Amino acid sequence: MTAIKMNIHAITLDPQSNSPILILKEEGGDRTLPIWIGLLEATAIATEMEKLEFARPMTHDLAVNLLKAAGIRLVRIDVTELKDNTYYAEITLDTGDKLVRVDSRPSDAVALALRADADIFVNEAVLESATKVEAPQPSVMTGDEKEKDEDKWNKILEDLDPNAFKYKM
């Protein structure tokens, strides 16, 4: 099975549902893969893309810190399957003496890959299947629409209160 190297192209909002969409784009190509994700996951990805820092490590930062402390390197992530309109991913870790693959949601895998500077891959079969799925696709945006979308994300990130992520007992 062939894996295609992808980059994060954008995070946008679905105009119908206002759900965040992570858009991966083929490196050196034109194919894209939209993945609908949750707001918290989108925020975790967007904050790393924007290099925003919090006083304390957020969950994905903590996970990468734990891996580093244990001498484990996050090598790559792969979006491996599309089943029943749900994407599946795996994280490949190098423990020093072996490679270990761990099941993950694509949004979490991407958030970790960004922090660990790891490559993102999508299986060719997933890209082919995704083009056959009748899911709503993000519309092509004009410059004004892109600016409005960026303004929405900037507003979300500006209003983000790190204390809102703390669990109260």
C-alpha cells in the first residue's frame, strides 16, 4: 500500500455546520483530503500552527513531552483507512530498538505530528475512497471569504482561555 506525503493546508469551517475541517494537501501535488474534526482538536492543531504558547502544557504537548522524556521518537503518522465515513490513523513511534504503531484519531495524530515535527502520510486507497464519498466538501472561497474564515479562527484563538481546559472536581 502506497503512502502519500501530505502537509496541513488549512483549517477551515464547514459553512453548513460550522464544524472545523482539517485539510491535508498532497506534497508536490493537487490532491486534498478534508477531515471533519472537533473544535477542541482543531484548536490544538491551530494553536501549534500559530505557535501560541500557554503557561502550562496542553494535552498534546504533554504527550510529546512524555515521549521525549522516555527516549521515544514520534516518526510519522498515517491516515490508514476510511470506514463508514470515519478516518483512522496510526502513529509510528521509534522506541530505540523497534518501531511501534499506535491507533489514533487523525486529528490527535496530526496535533502530535506538528509538535514532534513528524511527517504526515495518507494511504493512496484512502485518498481514492475519499473522492468517492458523498460528503459535503468545503466550498472554494474568495479572498474576502478566506479573510472572514481566518477572522473567525483568529477570534476563537484570541478568546481562548487556557483555564477553560482545566477540569473542575
